[in-house]
Amino acid sequence: MAEELQFTPPFEPGIFDFLAARAVPGVEEADSANYSRTLALAGGHGWFHVRWDGRSLWLESRLEDPSDADELTDRVRHLFNLDHDPAAADASLAANPLLAPRVAALPGIRLPGCVDPAEILIRAMVGQQITVAAARTSLSQLVAVGTPSRVPRGSLSHMFPRPAEIAAHGRDILRGPQRRIDSIVAVAGMLADGSLQVGAADSHESLAEKLLPIPGIGPWTVGYVAMRVLGDGDIFLPGDSAVRNGYGLLRGDTLERARTIKAAELSRIGGALKPWRSYATLHLWRVSGEGQNAAVIRRQVPAALPLPAQPLPRTYS
């Protein structure tokens, strides 16, 4: 039986597209209105499915241990940012002339959270300096070392690998620069033995203190983890290519021109967006994704055919 998830409207459902673009086969399934995944909880394995019907969000789940139900709901609420009241963020960002039309078109944009902090750290490290699609491919290969789910559902066959599993077997699966593999495996080992812990009790500052000294982890990873693990609404990523491209496109640059914008300029722009810079980042990611898709269409569609007059909807970079 499905349970309705409460939230303060409006709810902008582009978060489903964000999760779908990053969904790891075997662990997750997603489209523009549905998201499902396996999950390890205190009492055992489980899965959940969240559905958007255009007005309401519905949660369906199956758990080995029914006493995990409250914990599951808490994690789902964090993943979908359902305790966020969008009024203040939208009003603040709408005061920015560049962002005002985006906020008007996409009210209630949500900051994607997570269901497992250690998993997000590993996923962020795998995704550093490569495309979302390439990261998804690497993570799908890594699923082979994960534990098979005891409550499978359709293609949801495995749990996301635990840090100990990645530490033990990651070198056999991961591909790419050896230093990056070494860093991922080392961090997995630290998470497994408890010498490194990340979670809701952290702050952006404490995450930086823990993570920046580790080889292979830079400010982008710290900021991304703070956004998704802590739900920190005021993170800005001036070194992120999609933030750069989105800002340039929003002010009227070509994509080629946008790619020349420096991080220092973005940092200055970001200062004016406090205290809701994470939500501004989401808008810029969306603009970047629309621009990339439009560029692909222009390359593929003959010049004699008309191009879409409006940006492609709900696309994250």
C-alpha cells in the first residue's frame, strides 16, 4: 500500500531527472516521475519506490524488518528534500535578474539528498573530472562486488557495495588513472574501519577538515558531499563546468564563450546568491543541460528544419 509523502508546495519534479541520469543499474531505476532503489537499513535489506503523479508523491516499500519503516521514510524525505520550504529560497533567487525567469518557470526546485553518506562520498570520487554518463558506467561495473539483495524487485538485484567490499575488490573493477583508483580504495578502507566518518552531524567545515587532506579529494568533492549529505543550501561550486556553462548561457553567451569563464568570476557572482547558493547551482546545472542538449540537436538536425523555440524541459547536466 502506498503512503503519501507530505511536503510544502510547490514541488518541482526535475529531481527525478537528476536521479535518473545517475541511476546505477542493479541498484536503482528511475525516470521523470519514478525512482526506485535497494537499501540496507538497521534491520536488513529493503527497497522503495517513489512516484510523482503531478500533484502528490507516493512511497511504496518492502522491508525485511518492518521496524525499519520510520528510518526508511526519513531517508527518502532527505533524498527528495521534502522538509524544505521553497518560499524563502525562491524569493531570494528571484531577486537576481538572471535567475528570476528560471525561478518563475521552475518554482520549488529541490536539492537532491542521499540515503547513505558513505555511498555519496564514493560516488562523488568516482565522478570527479568525468561525465555523469562515464561515472554511471563505472559505478554499474562496481555493483558486481555488492551484496545481492535479499528482497529483489525487478532489476533491483543488488545493494550498493559497502565500503569494505570496495576496499577489498575495487581494484579489480575500477578503471582509469591509478592515483584515482588508489584514492577511492583508500577512502573505502577508511570508511570501512571507521577511521573516516561522514554524516549528518558534520558541517561543511568539518567535512573539509576531514576530506581535503586525503589525496585525490578536492573542494568540488567536499562541496558536492555537503550539498547531498548535509542538505546544505548554501554551497557554490565555481570550479564546476556545468555551473560555468549554465551561468554563461543564462547571461546570453554561446556555449563556446561560456567555457572561457574563470572560477574567480563565478566566485564573485556566487557571493550575491547567499544564502541559497545550492539552489542557484541547481538552476545553473539545468541551464547547462538544456544548452548541451540544444547543441546536440543542432549538430543532428539538418539546417533546413526548425529548431525548438523553447529550452528542453527538466534536464540536469
